Amino acid sequence: MKSNLLNNFFATIGRKTLKGLWEIDQYTRLVGQTLYWMAAAPLKGHKIRFRSTIIQMVRFGVDSIPIVATIAFFIGIILGMQAAYQLKPFGASIYMADLVGVSVTRELGPMLTAIVLAGRSGSAIAAELGTMKVSEEIDALRTMGLNPIPYLAVPRVLSMMIMLPSLTLIADFVGILGGLFVGIFSEHIDFWLYFNETTRALVLKDFLTGLIKSGVFALLVATIGCYQGFSVSGGAEGVGKRTTTSVVTSIFMIIAANVLFTGLFYSTL
């Protein structure tokens, strides 16, 4: 009895491991093909579907501005209040401008924007492509001689890689405004004093590190959404499961990548 339980335990671990390795292999193949059709193929005369890309840019970027800006503003307010609470006893409330500015541009701006888009747009990519897979529209594209990667994946990945860094810049600006709001109305700091302290604290590398992170996050969110959509099976239930997996996996990979890049930038910049 104990032997059977032990065998079943290791067999389950083995199956899960093999399935995970197979998923990683298929995902990396999709990323490689997407990057090829997005970067190398146009040099050989293949045209990117710019009309579809622009449509996706509006959906992923323009339509996401209100929620991204609102969340960034609230995060700026929270950071400002926490910083002021810690610094006020030392008479150093003005340095909350440094903390808010650097934290938002380097870490919270790109990461929170990516998480919002993972839930809003990454799930939409997985659901759309999954529905097309279930209804056999993707098979129909292959029958017509159209490769689903450049036709469906490239416009979504390209639009995400353009819009997520753009939304990150908006989140940076609005998050700093949230800290400024606390500084002026709660700590009674002069506007120009807060502004000058923020500009003194921030340098170009703070924005660049955030933009580099956001570009990687965009690639992760879009390609994971595409992979999960292309991998759907089993009808509506399969679409639901893959959509959920897309969001969870994207958020996990965003945080893991953020840890990696923060350590890298911390040691080199």
C-alpha cells in the first residue's frame, strides 16, 4: 500500500514536470517565431499588419489610460503618506519627493501598469484567440495558407510593446502627481520646493530602467496571452481555464522578471 502511494506520488511529480517542460518548450518556440516575424521577416519583404496593430494599440493603450492613471495616482498618494509618516518626525518631509519619484519610475510604475494590462488585455488576448481556436477559425486560416503567428500574434505583441512603455510614462507622471498632492495638501510643502526636489532626485537612468522593464513585461504579457489562446482545447471550459492561466502566469512572470532586473540594475547602475 505504501509502495503504491509512493509510486503514484513520484509518477505525479514526473508527469507534472514533463508537462511543464513541454509547455516551456512550446512557449519559447512561439516567442522565437513571433520575434522572427516581427523583426526579421519585414527585412525580407513580409508586411506587418499595421492596421490591425493600430486597432490593438487603441484597445490595449488608449482604452487603458483611465484605469492605469487612477491606480498610479492612488499609489502615489499611498507612497506619499507612508513616506511622510516616516520622515516627518525627523523634519525631513521634503524627501518624500525623492522616495515617491524614484519608487514610481523605477519599480511601481512599470510593474503595476504591466499587472493591470495582464488582467485587462492579456486575458482578452487569450480569450479571443482561444475562442478562435475552439471555433476552428485558426484552422481555417491555416487552410487558406495564412500563418497564425504573423496574422494574429504579431499585431498584438507589437502593439503591447509600444503601448505598455507609453502607459508606464503616464503612470510615472500621475504617480508623482499623487505624491505631490499629499505633499501640498497634507504636509503643506510649497509646490516649487517639491517640484525642484523631485527633479533633483530623478535622473535619466530612473526612467530608462523603468522603460526597459516595461518592454520586457509587454513581451511577456502578450506572448503568454497568445500562447494560452493558441493552446486552448475543450470548448468554453478550456477557454476559461487558459484565460485564468494567462493572467496568473503573466503576473508571476512580471514579478519574477522585476526581481531579476532590479537586482541587475542595482548592481550595474
